[in-house]
Amino acid sequence: MTEPILFVVHDDRDTLATLATALERRFAPDYQVIATDDAEAALARLGAACEGGEPVALVIAGSLAWLAAAQDLCPRAARCVIIGYGEGETYAPVRRALVLGQVDTYVLTPLGDPEERLYPVVGEILSRWARSARPRVPIVRIIGDRWARRCHELKDLLERASVPYEFHSREGKEGRAHLERAAHAGGFPAVLFRDRCLGDPTNAEVARMLGAGAHAEGGLYDLAVIGGGPAGLSAAVYGAADGLRTILIERQVVGGQAGSSSMIRNYLGFPRGITGAELAMRAQEQAISLGVEFLVTTEVTGLEADGAERVVVLAEGTEVRARAVIIATGVSYNRLDLAGADALRGKGVFYGGAIAEAPALTGRDVVVVGGGNSAGQAATHLARYAASVTVLVRRSLTMSDYLVRQIRQMPNIDIRLDTEPTAVEGKSRLEAVHVRSSVSGAAERLSVAAVFVMIGAGPHTGWLEKVVQRDGHDHVLTGRHVRRDGDAVPAWPETRAPYTLETSLPGVFAAGDVRHRSPRGVAAAVADGAVAVRSLWDFFGG
């Protein structure tokens, strides 16, 4: 593979030389650095590279206009603007360009020690570019049918777990060769890892094959966290940091709904944004470093009190005992209530951002259903691959302003307000979506390869029926919302009032989207997890 290009363009030769020298010293073994002060020639070289299939990873320039032209030529290359101290007149346009997604980041000159400022910025950008653009050495291979629902589920699982994989059709030459070498005995999809081959495995079997713990270490835990989204990971980190023996139980992989976000730009401390999967991975590493034990792809089916202990019942029939429990199971996207949609799930109908599917949709037309942040993040991510992205919003947009402004600058994204899908069409895979305007009544058939659904969300708390109090939408009641009157089911058993985020079962708390009237967003969920840990100390001392 041709070494990816780092383009540096600046009219000040000293700045250009400093940048080029620093970049070559650190990145030359894996990238070719092209530096020039001739902006017009640089655009011509850039256009030739992109047309010829040469990978362009990053363009760095002092001109926003040049970067805009570069974006048109190479939309997948990352873009960095150079600005200097004292150049106050450039700050406002650079801020606008950052908000609108016209540039990805900036560096300040003079650079001084590149290890301090330049290398961290460029290294982060190149790492992100490499994950999406360069072939990854696969740890796992999936062999199956391209449009099989289970294949999509396994790809999504591995993508959110940050496990490199590759997919091959069972009918293709490479797929057949891998199956023959593995002596595959039957069952699809097949999952290959080293010298092992599983036929139509469960998520738990895949996780165990990759080394995830099958059972809890046992004994009495101080804290059991149910759910591995931002709220659960936060609770686990803060609980372990406080010296509590902590276990986190997640029915799929860590990250929750946020784990499928292609880019989160409004979380404190990540100026260039971070993917949901990467944020979850970092939080999990942090939790492990503090001593948290993880059980993934493990379903919780029950919760009860046994004296001073709280008993978490697992689907496999075993139990986890703890002094306190935090429920952080989050919510899941509502299903598309249209005839045929269930049959096409994973075959063109996807729930969430489905990051794993984006590269396969290069040059195709797709639809996103939803008007919130997740829908906006999915649209901007898909727009890097798809020929067009149509966003259907039933009423009005509820996404963050920075996403709205960024989307409006992307020519291949079309937002349709007051519009909803009325039917899906397809046999073996999705072929079209029928839509209708609620204002004009106009109907239209859109020929698309995929539809990504992010409409509303609800908690899965049926397993908590008669265990804790819930509201009419099955969210868990906590704190002051817990009913203490005689008609409540189940009843609050204490004379004291529930602590903050405590449920109607003393010693059991709820955090994040699963609880009644919780604020939405990753930052709010992280805060909830921290608050829940603070409150359980009140319970321990009460």
C-alpha cells in the first residue's frame, strides 16, 4: 500500500520548514510528508493524489480557503489549520470553521517543542484516520451471508468492542478457503479466531472465546453495577476509586447506546471529539486499572434482597451478591413500526449508527430516521461514504446546534422535517423506503440501500416488575419520586426517605437514562453514576 500523505501548505517558509521537519522526524516511517509554499501547485498535487487513489491522511494549512478547496478534492482527509499567537483577526473564522466541521482541529505557531503540542494533535488525528481508512489486521473473521441479520449483529458487537475483524461471504473464494482451513463443521455465521471455529455462536460464546470472564470471581461485592453504558462505567470507576469491591455486568459489550455513536463532540475534555466506542474503551481500561471486575454478554434476569445483601440473578442461573446495586441499563431505540421492517432488520434496516455498515455503503443512498444527536452524528458519519443521506424528522430537530450547523454545510445531507417513513420495501434486503410529509401529504418512494433508525428510546425493565417502582413508561423511580404511600407497589419499607437516586428497594440505586426524569446525554449519565456512588455511602452509613 502507498504510504499515506501528510500535506503541509504555508506561505511562511520558516513555519513550513519547522512543520515539515517535525512531521518527518516523527511520522516519516509510515507517512510521506509533502510540504510546499505554492498553494496552487499543492491543490493540483492533492487532486492528482485523490484521483489516483493515493491515500491522503491529513492536510495542514494556514489558509481556511485552501482547506475548503482541499475538502472538495479529498473529503476523507483530516484538515488542520495553522494559526499564530496574536493573530486575533483569524480566531473568529477559525471558530466558525471548527463548529461547521470545515476543519477538524488547529495548531498554534510558533510550535516550540513539537512533543508538547504538535505530535499529540497530529497523532490523535492520524490514529482516528487509520482506524477508518487503513486495513486493520483482523483478530476475528466472520464467514456468512452479507445480508444475514446475525452477521450484522456480530459485526456490530465486535465494532463496539473495538475488536478488529473482517467479513467474508461464505460463497466467496476467500470465505471458502478460511472455512476449509478451519475444518468448519457447519452452522453460520462462522466465527474464526486463531485455531478455533464456532458455528452460529451466541454473543457470550464469542466473548468467552476472546477471553472475557465467564463467571464472577465470587464472594460478597460492595457494589454490583448492572449496565455498561456511560452511567454504569462512571459508577464502576467512582465506586472502585472509593475502595469498593466492584463488579460490572453488561448484557452485550460496554458502551451502551453511546457506544454506537460515530463521534461525540460535546463531551468535556475532548476538543477533537471521540467515538462512543473509544470513550467506552478508555472508561473500561480506567475501571480495570482501579480493580473493577467485568462480566460482559451476561444477562441479568432478577434482583432481590436477602437481609443486608442484594442478590443479582444471572440468566445462566448463577448469582452475584453485593451490599449495594446500581441499575444503569439505559434505553434502546424504539423499533420501526412498519410492515416488513422486522424481517429486514440487519438486511438494510438498522437501529443506531451501525458504524460497521458505513464503509459497505460507499456510493449508495441511505436514510436516517430521527432528529436527535445520535441521528445527527450518524448522518455526518455516513455522509463520508454514502452518495446521499436523507434525514427524516417526524416533527422538528432536537439535536445540538453544532450538529445542525455542521449538517447544513454538507452537500450530500438532506433534512426533511415533518416527514416520516410509511413503508419499507425489499425481499432479501432493503430496496426502498416510502415516506410522507405530514404537512403537504405528499408521498415519495426513495430507493435506498439502508435505513438507520434512531427514534425515541425506552428502557428494558420488565425484569424489575414488582422489584422496584417504575413510572408509566417503565423508567425506574428514584429519590423523591419514589412513592411512600400505602398504595405503592412495591412499597417503600423504611421510615426514612430514599436517598438521592435510590429506588424503592433500599440499597438499590438507578443512574442514567433508565431512571425517571433523568437528563439525557453522555455527560449527564456520567454525572448520574458519580452521584449514585455518593448516595450509596449514605446508605452504608445510614
